[in-house]
Amino acid sequence: MKDYKPDTNQSIIYIVRSILEKSEIYIGKTNRQFSKRKQEHLDEARKGDGTKFHNALINTGFANWEWEILEICERAKEFDIEKKYIDKFSASNINLLNTASIKKVQNSSSVLQPIVKRTPNSNTNSDLFRREAGILKPVINLVTGKKYKSLTDASETENEAKSSIRISCNTGAMLKNNSRFAWLDLDNKPILNTGHSSEKVIGLSARKVKNLITGKLFKNTYEAAKEHNVSHTAIHSNASGKSYLVKKKWVFCYLDDSRDEILNKKHSVGLDKLKDKNRIKYIVWHINDLKMENLYKFENLESLSNGLYLKGTSHVKSVCEGKRTHVEHWRVAFADNEGNPVLKKKHHQVAKRVIRQVICLDDEKIFQSLSEAGSNYQLNSGQIGKCAAGKAKSVRWNGKRLRFAYVDKKGKPLLMAIHNEILDTRGKQCLMHIHSGQIFNSLTAFCRKTGVSQKRAKKFLAGEKVDLMGHEFIVLKD
């Protein structure tokens, strides 16, 4: 009986017998399908779990064993019947493999050995016996043709990890340097499998890489990294879908064994980012170009600002959204996906230039515009505008601090609360000069203005009798 699937209340008692060593057998039981239990044994043997039976499967070769069902029994009696067979074979001159697990042998391999006939009096110290037993496994480099007595010899000579060479022998995969290894049988011929004819490479970082922007292929991430002058880690992270872009201009991916692209969501997002990066985002025209005959297109705010020589870009968004008519005599609109301007109601309205007079509160000079005031003092008109609007206390000019304010229709300054604040930074104490009534935000500001040394001023604060030459002061409470 080759296969059988027991019913709910049934179990299978089976025997596994070596066709090379008739004295080696194993007795087992299962309530699952016989063929599935057999496959489980083979899979566990490949993993090298260390049991005597599984080690024997590996060393003798999977093809050198017979699997046979001894009996179909009631599930409740499976242990007793299995023990009956074990006791029966234990009493005979047979090597029963139903023993406890032994220590797992390092570097064990799942490669199946060919069917061989062992001589009764083999020399246990000979290489032939050790090879037949699976203890010694010669290796060949299929690229160079060089043969090695063992995996260790191959590792030391090739300067490659034993684990990598073992994987190459078992799976047929190539190493990063394109070399490929195989085990040798007793006739010193390579033991090949389907993997030896594929292009599969050991390790994810050794797989072929594609630049999705240029379409160029690379043998591995190291080659791609060298070509693009970036780190191997950056290429690997991007190709495996852990980052969006490399240097903000490339997207990479790995290829599978069929050279198909291995993509995930981040690859798509990265490609969309690059597509959006090169898309026209702003359409600009001059306020005097009423028919929009001369349009200027920009991909980002930086190129827009540099191209139009703008003093700032803070109002660009407001113009695009239709909240303002223009920015420094330029109308700006967002561009749609086809590169056409997205116009709001304000874009169709006449752009009125608002020109306001401004006064310097220090020398009381009145100017017709911020630009005129800026030209007179060689200052940025934007800074003067912030001061005039009450968003800044002053503007530094030739070591001084000038205050500005807008002017109403009668020529009087439009003062904000900030215009009445003291210019000096507030310190620990606020002082008032008794003679003039001037208020100072700090002791340092007082000393700088009056010429009184801080040492004398501090003594005066401490209550000592110090002559301040008419610059006596009092400390104001908060």
C-alpha cells in the first residue's frame, strides 16, 4: 500500500527501511495521510533537526529508503501497536532508528547522495567511507572548475562564507561575484539541480537592480551605487521599498528571477513625486498684460522668485488663491495638470496699486512710498513696511534704530501700540531718569545713554551714596 488517508478513528503504523543497509529501519505512527507524513520526515531531515532517523535519511540519501504501511489500527490503540512492532524488531539483529535526538551536526546538508553499495569491511578513516557516510562532502566551483576536498577548504581558498557556498551547492544560486558551487558525487561529478541553470543570486542585496527612471539594469546594488555615486545602503533601501527616492531624482527596484520588477507602494509614490517635481505649478503674467499674452511658467517657488526677482514669496499663495490681485506687479495662478492657469475671480479684476505715504518718526521726513523711503536710507522697503505697519519696532540704519509709520490723509502718523514701546530689550529692571523722566528697559540701556558706569549705577541701586552727576534714577515697579 503506497498511500492511505486514515478515517477519524484510524491510525497508520508504518516502517521505513534502508535498501542499502537492510539492518536500518524506523517504525512510526500517524493519523494523517501517509504521503504527507513521509514528506514531513523529509523536510525535517533537510533542516537537520538532529534525530538519528533523519540523519540516516540524509547520509544514505532519500532515494535509498522504502516506505511501507504495516497496519491500519484504531487510533486509541496506536501506541500499543507501535510499541509491539518496536519491541519485535528490537529483539532481532536490526539497527532500530527509533532513538532520542542526538546533537545536531553543524554544516549538515540536505543534498541527496547517490545510491552506493558499501563494502562490509570499509575503512572508517578513509575519505571514501567518510564521503559515503556524508561526513566529507567535496565541492566544486563550477565557474573555475576548481575542486575542494571539503566545504571548509572551499571557504578558506575562495574567501567566501561557508554558509554562502553551502546555499549555492544546495540551491544552485550564484554568489555576488557570479561564482557558483556544487557538491561532488563519489565519481567526482557535480550534483546539479534546476537552480544551477537559473540566474538566482544569494541574498536580496545581490539581486539585479533596475533604475526605473533611466531603465538601466545592474548586477547588484553595489554596482548601482558605484554608478550613481551613492551608498550601497541607499540603493538597497530604495530598491526594497523602504524609501521613496535616491538623491531626490532616482527610483530603484529589485528584479526577480524572471527579471520582472518587484514593486510596492513606495516605488509608485516615489515615481509620482518625481513626476510632480517636474510639473509646471505656477503661471505668471504682468498686471499690464490684460489679455495674458505673455505667460511665464515655473516648476516651484524658488525658480519663480529668482525668475521674477521677487523680494519675497509670502504673498504668492494668496494671489494664487484669489485673495490678492498681485504680488510686486505680477499676477500668479496655480497650474492644472495640463499646465493651464487655474483662475479665480480676483484674476479677472483690475489690479490696483496701493501706494501709501510713510514717515520716519526720527527725522520726520515724509516719503510718497516705501520704495522712496528705502532708496533714501538704503534700506529694504519690506523692512520699512513692517515697521510702519506695527509688525516691527524699528529698522537698523548706520548704527541707529529708525522708526517708521504710515501717514493718513492729513499727513499725521498712524501710530500703533508698538510705536510707543521702548526700543531697548526689557531687562530685569525698568528705570526712570529722574531729571528727564526718560524710561529705560534695563540698567545697561541707562548706562549706555547717560555714560554712568555700571559699577557706580549698581552701587546706587544697592543704596550706597554715589554721585551720579545729575543722572539719578529710580526703579519702576511692574
